[in-house]
Amino acid sequence: MELSFSDWQDHAAALSFRTQAFIDGQFVDALSGKTFATINPATGEEIAQIAECDAADIDHAVKAARAAFEDGRWSRMEPGARKAVMLKLADLIRENLVELALLDSLDMGKPVTDAATVDVPGSAHFFQWYAEAIDKLYDEVAPTAAGDLALVRRVPLGVVGAVVPWNFPLDMATWKSAPALAAGNSVVLKPAEQSPLSALRLAELAQEAGIPDGVFNVVPGFGATAGKALGLHMDVDCLAFTGSTFVGKKFMEYSGQSNLKQVWPETGGKSPNIIFADCEDLEAAADMAAFGIFFNGGQVCSANSRLYVERSIQDRFLELMKTRAEALKPGNPLDPATKLGAIVDEKQTQSIMARIEAAADTSRLVSGGERVTLEGTGCFVTPTIFGDVAQDDPIATDEVFGPVLAVIPFDSEDEVIAMANDSIYGLAASVWTDNLSRALRVSERLNVGTVSVNTVDALSAQTPFGGMKQSGFGRDLSLHSLDKYTALKTTWIKYKL
Ligand code: NAD
């Protein structure tokens, strides 16, 4: 499907938005009647007023989710039937691709073609993948003595709370909801306040697909009110979180202060990308290094924001990176030619610019470093590269969550492994080399959840995604994510011999 700039603009103009919370199968106002604005960061214009849920609405949603779980309308539905419903949802996501892509693009500024080719197809694929898994998962019989039969089964937990960020709104909602629903749970999802629109539409599509009322609820609102209330709720069994490390720690506290719910944090990152001089295709490495930091405006948890380049190729590689950064101009997210869209909001834009300004005093600005506007408005930052960065400079240690790359030279394998591991984060890393032994040796020693060799950000439904250290310990995707949403239950039966 190829849509032109004006096609996308026409579709955008014709959109209507779901603005109320979705609880127990119905769109409802917040009980307080309050609303908040969701803003298009490319234009600064308000898109819609959204129901501002707080603790009372969270309680309403959790009660609905609990009732649905207990009466078994979904949790005890025959696996093949649950599979059929989730496959239908995957189809509906595909059928509504244009609308869903626009909702995410308008809400948080990403290029609509990225949303249409990556985010929305990804969401459909993940729903399909977990749907197909539902009737293929077998449980265990333990090796006990004669006269004893011990069944070890995976059972759904009950009510799963999911709190997600704005960088991939539909996908983050899917990464949590699809496996949680596949396992038979009820879900209460709180989307980020910057990007609630696609999650609300997803709820409607889920209902159309046949997800029973109360099983999938979406409660938009702010973190400190709605998010916190979900974290503290006494009847939520599990809280799956993606977002900042700071808030991930808060959810651990909320759990301790309430009912010891399981908390699965997937948090920040400062992922190293290591280019060895024995990498033969430096052009390809530069293409992917640029993609690794500038895709989605660098607003990616696993963004390759630290680039370690072997000193002998540093000048050449920096030149390759500079060419790529300068070719990438921020543009209107609805223009199919745009590869770099808007930053999510004014606050994030100011935070990125403050970090750029501080780094300009300590490191060499190679490219970018500017805030720009389109037709005099919007939140846009040019692709930015700093060279000669010190390992302990804040631009090399702190997550910027923007299109900002810190380049650091190295001289030896041991040195770069030590520098790459010298971080509070451990989400992902990339290694570029044509020496297979080195690729394996270095990969083994990097303390991260995913190492990509001769690529960046390798990711699929079939492989777990998540981190080590302060990047959190939850794993999304793959069958392993079902571990988060199920408990092991033993049923021990004595029989007469
Ligand atoms: P954030 O932590 O500020 O917000 C994430 C979610 O938490 C939002 O829904 C927000 O409303 C809620 N929240 C905020 N404060 C809260 C509080 N006090 N109590 C309860 N809930 C609260 O993060 P963000 O700025 O939206 O997203 C960017 C962050 O997400 C980055 O750090 C990024 O690395 C991380 N991220 C991680 C992954 C991963 O899989 N590891 C993926 C994407 C993004």
C-alpha cells in the first residue's frame, strides 16, 4: 500500500478519536469527569481531550477485570476458541492499519510510514503469534513414585496491570497484552499520557474480535495518579511495566507497599555499538549505526547511543556517520519521504536540548545539535553526533532518549568490553567484526539482554527482549514472556495401586 503525503493528510483529516476510557466493554468518562489534552508534537495542536482516569477508575477497571477472570468467560474459554478470537484481532489490526498508523504518528510524532510498516504490522504479528501458541503449549507431569500423579501446570495469574510508554504506543501495548491475554488473564492497560489514542482504538477492535467484556480494559491518565493506583492496587496480581528506570523502581516500591504483586520492569538503556577495524563493510556498519540511533528519533530503549570505534578507523567512520546524519532531515511525519519525525513533546525536546548544550562544552560537536521547526512550529531535533567523548561524560552515561550519538574511540578488545559494560544499563549491544571468534568472545562478555552481531537491534517474536542490571529483568516477546503472566501450579493426586 503506497499512500502519498496528501492521501495521509486526507485520512488524518477524516479521523475520529476514541477519547473515553474503555472499562467492562464500554467507553466511559472518568468518574471525576476530568479530561486532559493529547497534543500533536509536529504541530503543537491539540488532537483531542482524553478521559483522565485516577484511582477510582482504576478500581472500577480492576473490579471488572477480576469479575471477568473469576467467571471464566476468557480464562476458562477453550484454547482453540481463544486462539480464534486473537487471530481475528490480528486481522482487524491489519484491516485498520491506516487509522492505527495515523493515531500513533499524530500522537507522538513518528513518521507515519514507520508506523505503517513497523509498528502496526508488528502489533498484528504479535497478536497472531501468541494466538497460534495458545493451543500448542503443554504442561508437565512430574516424575513421582507409583501411586502418585503430580501435574505441574501453568495457570493464568488473574488481573494483569500494564503500564507502557509513548515511543511505540501500539506495540508496547501489544507486547504486554498479547501474551497476558493468550495466557488467559484479564488486562488493565494504562497507556502513556502522551499517546493514548491507539490503545483506545485497540480496545474497540478487541471487543469486535470477540474478547469478552471486562477482559481487556484501557484506562488513560497520568503516571502519578492512574499508573500509581494500578501499582498500588490490592487486587492486581502482576504489573508489567515498560518505561524509565526511575519509574520501574517506583513500581517495585508500590508492590512492597501493597500486595506483593509481581512486577516486571523493562526500563532504560544506553546501548553500546562496537565497530572493530576488522569489520569489512564499514558502509553497512555506518548505515545500521545511523539507523540504530536515529530511528524513531532515538526514542528507543535499546537505541545504540554509545558508538565505540577502533581508533585506527575512527576518522573514516566518523565521516561516514556525519554524511548519514546530515542526509537525515526532520520532516512532517505524514510525508512518506520523512525518515525523522517529531520528538514526542515539548518537555522531552527541552530535555534533549539541555543534554546537547551540556555536551557541547565537553565534547566535539560533529553534526546537528539544533532544535528546528517546520513551518514555524513543532518539536524537532537534528541528528546529533558528538566525537571525542569521554567515557564518563554524561552524554556517554545517561539515557538521552533522542537522536544523539556519543562516539568514543578504543584501542583493544579488552578495553572496549570494559567500557561497554561500564554502565548502569544492560539492555542491548551491537558488535561489528568479520572475525567469528571475536564476535563470539565479545558477545559472551557483554552484560546485556541482546547482542546483535553485524546488525543492530535484532528483535523478533521468537526471541526474548529485555535487559540486565538497571534495564530491568522482565522479558517481552517469545514464549518466555508467558512466564510473567502465569504461575506454576502443582496438583498432586494419590491413587491406589
Ligand atoms: P516513564 O517511565 O516516564 O513513563 C512510562 C509509563 O509510566 C507511562 O505510562 C507513565 O504514565 C507511567 N508513569 C510515570 N510516572 C509514574 C509513577 N510515578 N507511577 C506510576 N506510573 C508512572 O517513561 P517514558 O518517558 O514514557 O518512556 C521512556 C522510557 O521508557 C525510557 O527510559 C526507555 O528506555 C524506556 N523504554 C524501555 C523499553 C524496554 O523494553 N526496556 C522499551 C521502550 C521504552
